[in-house]
Amino acid sequence: MKYYLTTPLYYVNDKPHIGHAYTQVATDVMARWKRLEGNDVFFLTGTDEHGQKIERTAQAAGKEPKAFCDSIVPKFKDAWKKLDISYDHFIRTTDPEHEERVQSVMQTLFEKGDIYKGTYEGWYCTPCETYWTDLQLEDGKCASCGRDVEKLSEETYYFRLSAYQDRLLKLYEENPGFIAPDTRRNEVISRVSEGLRDLSVSRLKSSLSWGVPFPVDDRHTTYVWFDALLNYITGVQWPGGERFKYWPADLHIIGKDILWFHAVIWPAMLMALGVELPKRVFAHGFWTVEGEKMSKSKGNFLDPLEAIDNYGLDAFRYFLLREVPFGQDGDYSESALAQRNNTELADAVGNLVMRVVTLLNKYTEGKIPPRGKQEPGDGNFIQSLSIYEQASAKMEKQEFDKALDIIVGLARNTNKYIQDTKPWVLAKEDTDRLNAVLYNSAEAVRILAIYLDAFIPDSAAGIRKQLNVKPQLLKGAKYGFFEEGHEVGQAKVLFKKLEAKPRHAFERVDLRAARIVSVEDHPEADKLYVLRVDLGSGQRTIVAGIKPYYEPAELEGKTVAIVANLEPAKLRGILSEGMLLAAEKDGVVGLLSVGAEPGTQVIAEGIRPRAAKKISFKNFGKLNISVKGGKAFVDSLALSAGDKPVTCERVKDGKVE
Ligand code: MSP
């Protein structure tokens, strides 16, 4: 049977991050599983290259849009190679075949009356490439990402989305599996029930030129989402190409943020075109990193390639799918990844393989023994190897975490079987019985490798090498494959135990940019000022001993670095809620200044502070903060806020105490 599955097309304005890697790995695992089932699989991925966002990013990089995209696409391809993503075709929305087909779709829909001319008045969010009405905005910002939107009032062509409400609702009702998971399905149904507005599908060339020219009216450019969604059919050579045999898509895997486009707009487009509908759209959840939303300014942008370098490809792939039920949000943390790797991959799977191959080498000259003296208890064990139906039921629903639990359960069972039957004792007493236990265990390991092949192909290949067997399909996951005398290879460690990297003390410190609002003398102390500082979210008081070094006028309006989570302390009767940072050298004292908005967090290269608690003055004092060449460092790691270095004007080299 054919099986066609897709990922979203990634915007090329950035390099791939964990969110992208997640969609890719999940789709890859599904594709590999379907291949292991013996299906003729087609796996499509690619890049989304048109639209305002890309146009602006290219401009900022000083490049023509197409040249800019050409420079980014290899980064995605390299990342997918490193992640071992087994896609069959990589589509770019700038591929001429795609662009031509998009144009013919627009022409056809216009001729059919599904696209018509009108005026658009509303708001546009460029990062999301999404239109919003006044009512949809949240506090005047984009309802999806919370960023600023731009007012638009211009001539546009509309797609008659409103005409498809009933047919869409019928689709959801008749095909309960069309949108997954269920919670998301319910959300879509309730929104669609409220009614649908027609969708603006063109922009005047004067405001957007980077896109597929709108065929009906050459003053217009095609809306990027309309163009991008069509990739799912143009990528299989619709209409008429040989690859179109793969349509309809069996599964579109996407993130929850773009479900509306895939579960509402996309099927309506296909209905308008008279093309068969896809079978299922699965919206996965979002990852946070160490408890926080990823963002560049926080410095917690998780580079999947770095994670692979640090922990290994399979530990990373395994973690992504095992840690969080697919469809729910999850948190990426090094310690959780290390934990999964250590208990499930290293202890359960790795140990088992090592044990079995070592036992075979030790007791049966590296050869598979005859089936030996089987005992009634073995029957149960052998029975437990047939997990195909259970695992496959989970995979059909994209419940990867549960499927993995079942598969790793097989490794645990086998470890227990070996523990219970004690081959090292049998070796002394009962060769016939030893043979049975070793034969059965070797079969278990072979079968385990078949299942794992979809998830961690590299390690599965490692197991096959140790057993000296070729790749097999899932139908080979049945007891009784090995012939007596088959020579196995040498035992080798498959998974190293991981230690989450030790944390840097800087992680416990919350340094922030703060603007000095007012400066007063401390009524009780000669050397102290009482400052009010603005932290963006509010103001607070800080008592600082800098009176001998600064005039009030030099301080007011200055944005400086403060320790925002220092335990508050009374200084001569006034409560100080933080501390200014200053460097000192030979009696000269200079404050550390920051070029970012008040409230911006100060980060150190490679370290993202996660300060949940207050820090004591004593513990803060243990940090080694210094100024070198006018720039601030903690150890040898440069401090910055909002991508700008933390600096000191007065002291070029000195210690911060
Ligand atoms: N170009 C559109 C998709 C067009 S499909 C015809 C787009 N691109 S994207 O690059 O912004 O996002 C691609 C995918 O990454 C989406 O499925 C999105 O949900 C996913 N993720 C982006 N950030 C994510 C996390 N933090 N966590 C998990 N996935 C997230 O949207």
C-alpha cells in the first residue's frame, strides 16, 4: 500500500531549531515505520520561501530574496542529514514547477468564482504571515504570537472560504480521525461552527513583490500561505504527474500553531479544486527549553545540532518522541534527556544487547546455538515478543511515547528473563537448557532491533551489526528466524551514560538592565545613594555606595546592570532590592552599563540563567565577574543583554565585586 506523509515547509528566515527538528523526527519515525510495514512510502518536506518575512530578512542580510533562500536551504538540508531524516523529496516553494502550478490553481479558482476581487481592511502579522480582524487582535497585537501587527487597507483578491463551512463541518463529523489530537479537533470544530470569513489571498505588488505572481491580475502577488499549502499536491506532481499516485496524503504532521491553515483552509482549497482530501492532520505541541519559551533574547535557542553533538543522535531522537505524549506541549531539559537515555536506552536496551552478545561469545563460541531444551516458562517469554499489534495500534494514532514504552518493555522483559534463567549458572549445569535461553534471548534482541529501526535507526544498525544480521521488515519480527550456527559479531557499547552538564553558578543569578530614574542622598550615610530604578515591569529601590564616584546627574537616565534577585537587605534603615554592578581598579569605580531596554536579562555566552530563587550576597560574591577591554565577563564568558555587550566606560580592566 502507498503511504504519503508530509511536514510543514519551514520558513527560511532562521536556522533549524528544536521545534523544527521535532516535526522532522516525528514524521521520519512514522515514515520509517510505514516502510517497515512494507508500504510504498513517500515522505515530503521542504522550505517555505516567499512572503514578507523572508523578503525583509533577506533585505536585512543585504541579499536578493532568492539568493538569500539559496544560502539558507543548505542549512536545513544539512541539519536533516545529521538528524537522519529519510525524506524522499525536498520541495522549495521557489521551484519553478511549484510556482507554475500555484498560478494555474489561482487562475482556475478565479474562473470558477472561488476567488473574487475586493478590498481588505485589517491587520497583518508578518512573522506569522497571518491576517487578523479588529476583533481577533488581542490587546492590539497578533493573536498567535503577540507581536505588533500592521494596518492594511488595500485592494485584494479573496478566496471564498465562507462557502465551505458546511462541507468542512461534515468532513470533521464523518472523519473523526481527520484532525488529531481530539482536543484540537474540538477547538477547530467550534471555531468553524461560528462561521468563516473569506480569506485574502493576494497582496498588491507594491506592498509585497516576493511571491508567486498572481496570474489574474499582474499588479498582485499570491498570499504566501496559499502558495505554501499547495506544496502538498505540487510536491507529488499534481496534476497528472507520475508521483500523484501517492495522493491523497495519509498524514500531514504539523505544529499546533498552524492547525487552522491545515485543517480548515487547506481542505477548503482542495474542495474548491475538486481534489481528494487528505486523511489526517496531526497537530503536535510546542517545546519550551528548561521551562521557558525559546527566544533569541533569552539566549535559550536550542540548536538541535549542538544537542546531537553533546548527547548523540539517537539519545536526542529518542528523547523527543519518548518524553512527551505527541500532541502535548513538552519541556526540553538536559537532565530529562540524560535520564531517558540512561534508564531506557543505556540500562534497558544497551545492557541487554551487550549481555546477550557477550553470553553468546562466551558460552557458544559466538554462534547461535540450537533451540535446546525449551521449558513451559519460555512459552510465555516467546509470546511476549509478539508486540506488533500493540505497537502498531499506537503508531496508527501517532502515540509514539506509548509505542516506545511497549518496545522498550520488550528489552526489559528480556533482561528479566535472563536474570531469572541465569545462563551463567546453566553454563555449568545444563548446556541444553543454556542453548534454549540463549537462542530465545538472541531472537528477542533481533526483534527489538526491527522495532527500534523506525526510531533510532543508527543504534538499530549497531544491534544488527553485533548480531550480524541484515535489516528486516516488521513481518520479520517473529520468533524463530535464527539458524543454528549463525555467527554473531562482537559486543560493543551502544549507548553511553550521560551526565547532564554541571550547571554554572551564573544560572542562579538574575541580572537585568535597569534604568536609573532618580538619585537621592541617603539621609543616614555619607557614601550611599538611594536610587529608584526602572526594570520595565516596574520600579524598585536600590541603595548603592557610589556617592564618592558619581554625581547624581551622571546617573540619572543611565541604563545599568543590576542583580535583580538578590535577597533584599536594609542598608542604614532603607530596604535595598538589588545591587548595581561596578568594576574597580586602582581606586577608579565604573558601573556596568547595558544598551538594552530596561528589564532585558543579561546572559553569559552559552549560559541561560534560570534564577527562580533569591540569591544571597555571599553566594553572589562567589561569582568571578570582571571587565576586560571595557567588556564584562563571568569567568571567560562574555555578558550581554539583547545581543549587546555589557560594558564599562570608566574601568577597562578590573574586578566586579
Ligand atoms: N512556513 C510555515 C508552514 C507552512 S506549511 C505549508 C511555518 N513555518 S515555521 O518554520 O514557522 O514552522 C514550522 C513548524 O515548526 C511548525 O509546525 C511549528 O509548529 C513548528 N514549531 C516552531 N516552534 C516550535 C516549538 N517551540 N516547539 C515545537 N514545534 C514548533 O509555520
